[in-house]
Amino acid sequence: MLFNSIPFAIFLPVVFVLYWFCVNKNLKIQNILLLFSSFFFYAYWDYRFLLLLLFSITLDFVAAKKIHKAKSSKGRKFWFIISIAINLSLLGFFKYYNFFISTFSDAAGLVGAPVHPTLLKLVLPVGISFYTFHELSYIVDVFKKRIEPVDNYVEYALFVTFFPLLVAGPIERATHLLPQVQKKRFFDYDTAASGMKQILWGLFKKIVIADNCAEIADAIFNNAAGYSGSSHVLGAVFFAIQIYCDFSGYSDIALGTAKLFGFELLRNFSFPYFSRDIAEFWRRWHISLSSWFRDYLYIPLGGSKGSNWMKIRNTFIIFLVSGFWHGANWTFVVWGFLNAVYFMPLLIFKRNRNNMEIVAQGAYFPTFKEVFDIMLTFTLVVFAWIFFRAEDMSHAISYISKIFSKSLFTYPHLGGLSFDVSALGILVLLFFVIEWIGREEKFAIQKLFVSSPIYIRWAFYLVLIVTIGIWNKDQHQQFIYFHF
């Protein structure tokens, strides 16, 4: 079920009314209602994969209890390895089977031993990368004795499947979300109102900005040979805006929806395109995934301790694994590699923690140096996004080659689109102005017009709603990260 669809617009208020007006006096029944609502939400996409989700939940619920009760370290390790191996095997089979088989076949052909493997027509279960990471963190935390396992199956299942975060995150931790599942929740008007504003802003990002930028980016990337180098630059920039507004829009809707039910989810984005270096960008982009890799891979590898060689090795491992997590394609690996290369000068010269606070904090405008740093960082990020968006390596290389051709200095042309590109450009500009104004808040419009008269505030919300209606596509567009 898509957040930007009519079924969800019906589903959400129905669950909300049942949750707060019918079962609000009983925490256990509230949790059961949310759990079955989450199952329905997931099954609406493809009911067949609900069984896989239930198997994964049950496996880790039992494994965690076995780890906790084991009387020997051998027993603890046995159940830990069983859980990790099965989780990663399921993820690997559905997401990477064809990639590994094809790569093996290509390598065998290069050494003169051609093989003809059978590729499978697999459907990637939506959200498997996200709920697998939820469960892996839980199992690791139980194994490391950071937390005790949950005795209540419903509570654990709800932690894994809570519908706002089930299919595209944020990637939650048991230490953060489980206590919220286990304690009584009370309706708070201000929290709910904040949630509604965040949902509205997320829908604006997705429907108005991301989906319409996608039409430009898709037109250029899907017919790269027919466009000039200057148009290729424009296509890469519009894709950068698309992926940010698409994914952060999803996250805003997820966090806002969770607030309606009394939950606070982990923040996933913090205005990453205002970053002054690549280290700051990665502290602000897909925060829940970046922090997951930091805590469960980077630090166990040694983190920033040890020699420079170890720091460099660990950084490359993190970025390469992050790239591979996003998809079974060498383009994602190269995208991760590029970001690691960008990170190296900051790491080597110990400047990776220079920009910990938001840019121009407490000021209206950035300095000239901050503007330069932001533009340089954005340029590096956009270049890397080309590999993320390209169908394969040859597509990426040909796309970049066109950028570095003489046609880079021609006027970009964008014909055949279903809307006025200049109008979209104005909307994108206004969008970033609003983001800049609200950059010190948790989401851009959190406190926008909060001290203005109520009619101004509601007029602004009405303008957002009308704009969403006008720029809405006929067909509801999936969120990009459903594919990961």
C-alpha cells in the first residue's frame, strides 16, 4: 500500500479511529490492532510474502530467547549464527542470487570456462532489506547482552512490522522502539498536529517535487543518446532532487504517521543538501542506515581506532557494503566506492567532524565559503548519483562521457514533457527556500508561520494541498526505496 494512494487515505483514518476511540483503554489490544493493521498494510502489496515475513519474525523471536537461555557460550553462538545465517540467506537469495550467478558466469567466461547458469525470475519482497536489518540489530543486541529478549510475541512482531516503517524504514533499534511498544500511549493533540504537518510536507515532497523531477530525469536517463551534455547535467541534478524528495518525503510521512499513534521514530534526514563536506552529508542522509552500519559493522571492525590504514580499510568496507545493500548491480558498488574516495581527504587530515552543526546556525544567510562548500559537496554527490541511477556500468560511462563533451556548452533542451519545466523550477526553488528557513527544525515546516495568525498558517497549508492536487500524476508513483 502506497502512502500517496487512495487506499492509504482510507486505511489510515480507519485505524486511527479504532486505535484511539475503540481500544484506547487496553494496551495489549492496541498493539494487536496495530500488528494486524501492519499485516494488512503489507499483504495489500502481495499477500504471498506475508508468510516470509511471519517466518522471519518467528525465527528471531525464538532465536533471541534461545540465546538468552543458553547455558553455554557454544549454545549462544549456535542460535546466533543460525539466526544471522538464515536472515542473510533469505536476503541474499531474493536480492542477490541472479547477480552472483551472472557475475560468476562472466568471470568463468573470461578464463575460458564458459557456463550457462539458470537465472530465476524472482520478485524482491518489498521491505526485506529494512525489516531484516531491524531483526539483525535485535539479535546482535541480545547476543551482546545489551538488551533482554521480548517475552511477548505481539510486541516483538509489532517492533518489526509497524506499518509506517515496514517497507522503507527508518531502520529502528529495539532499544528505541520496543520500550514505546511496551508502555501505555496517550493521545497528545500537539504531537498529532505536528504529525499531520509532517505528513503534508512529505506528500508535497513526493508528489509535487519528486514525481515531477522524475519525469525529467527519466526522459534524459532513458534516452541519453538523444540529449546534449548540458541536458545530462540537468538530468543528474533533477535525479538528485528526485531521490532526496522521494525518500525523505517517505520518511516524513512515516514519522508523521507514527506520531498519530503516539510513537516517535528515528529521524532519517536532516537537510543533507546543505552539507559543507561529504562527512556531514552522510551524517544527514539516510541517518538510520548510516548509524546502523556505524554501530554494527564499522565499530566492530575497529572504527576509527588503530592505524590510518585500518581507518581507511574500515571506511571503504562501510561504503562498499552500503552501496551493495542498495542493489545487486555494480553501479551501486561504484557509487559506494566514490563516496569512500570523497571521504578519504577528510579522514586522513582528521577533518571529518568539522561540520557537526547545521550550516549558518542562528543566521539568515551562509558565508561565501559556506556557499562554496555546499555547492562543491552537492556537485560531488550529484556526480555519484549518476551511477546510482544508471541501468548498468556502460550506461553510466556513456552518460558521463556525454557530459564531458562539447555539447556541455550548449543550451539544454527538454521537449515532450507533460508540464512546464520553468514552473517546476520555480517550485523547486521555493521548496529549497522553505527547507533553508526550517533547516534548524526536525522538518522544514515544523515551526513555519507558527507565530503568525491562524488564517495565514492555514492558508499556507491550503496552498500546499492545492499544489499537490494540481501537480499530482494520474498514476501513483512508487517510492524509490521500495526497490531496495
